[in-house]
Amino acid sequence: MVERVTATDEAVKLIRLLKEKHGPIMFHQSGGCCDGSSPMCYPEGDLLIGSQDIELGKIDGSSFYMNKKQYDYWKHTQIIIDVVDGRGGMFSLEGVEGKRFLSRSRAFTKEEREELMTQS
């Protein structure tokens, strides 16, 4: 099954650390300015999900949401959550770890696009 969102091994390690410290977590990427253009990590339920947010999938069991308008720009790509050294958004959980999540992407192949169409 084709996944719309996935994570690198390093990101999964950080996700597991954050879940140990904070319990269940969630991600949101709105595509706004400043911190909104990065994936933000919150304790599950700390960010209210709106009617214009869609769940793209789960990474290591944690839901990943994106605003519908932003998704329209990204829908032809698989989003790959990675982690790098540095400070994340001020409200994102990983910041105190000296790390920040980063979204990378790759275009879906023709076969993957066809499979995604049948999953919808």
C-alpha cells in the first residue's frame, strides 16, 4: 500500500523518544508562514483539527494532518518526515531536544498514483 506520509529512521527514533516523554503525539503541517511551513509536533489533542484539515496517514502510529489547501500543492508527492539538528518551531515538541522535523518529498510514480486513486 502506498503511503502519503512516511518518516526516516532518524525521525522515527525521535518520535519514539517524544512519545516516551509526552505520551501520544500528533503532527500538523499547515503551509503557513514561519513555523507553519514545517511539520509541527504536539501532544495528541493539543491542536484542534479543523474541517479543512485532512489526515494523510500515520507515522509510527502518530497522525499527520495537513490543511486541505496545502495538500492540493503536495498531493502528487509522498511526504517524508526527516529530522535535522537545530531548533524547531517554538511550539513543536522536538525543539527542546535540539532537533527539528523537516518535510522532504518525492513525486509519486505513475503506478503509485494509480494505486492511490483506487485507495480513495
